[in-house]
Amino acid sequence: MKKMKTISIQINQEDKKTIEDILLKLGVPIETAIDIFLKQIALTGGFPFKVTLPKKLIEDEIDLIAYKKAIEEYRKNPISFSHEEVIEMLKIEK
């Protein structure tokens, strides 16, 4: 028999409840689900599913990068813009 090792994780209480409710409907204890997940990593050499960021999160990150770049440029060359120019530069809908 293989020697077992204990792993301890922390999870948001609300997330844990949601996950346990789903797994209960599937008839799978959370410990078994975690074990399946870890075994699949060992078998596949990576995540057993595609890991991506939600499109909205990516768009927000791109917006943040553009905003930070604009701040850097302004600090290098402080100039004034009208309200309309700022809206146009940031492509904000009125």
C-alpha cells in the first residue's frame, strides 16, 4: 500500500458550500473530487481542463494597462485635455 500524505487547503466558506452542494448531487465527497483532480494532473501532466481567464477579466486588465500607460505618459508630459477629449481617448460612451 502506498504511503499517504495529508494536504490542507483553505477555501472561502461560501464557495465550499456551493461546491459541496454540487458534489452531493453527484454523490461525490469533496475529498474524492480533490483526489480525482490531483490524479488527473499526474496522469495528464497538467490541468485536466483548459485554464483561461474570463473574457471580461481580460478586457478589464487591458483597460487597466491602457489607463496606467496614459498616467505614465501624463507624468512625463503633463498637458491639459478637455472633458470631451478625455472621453474620446478612453472611448467612454456618454
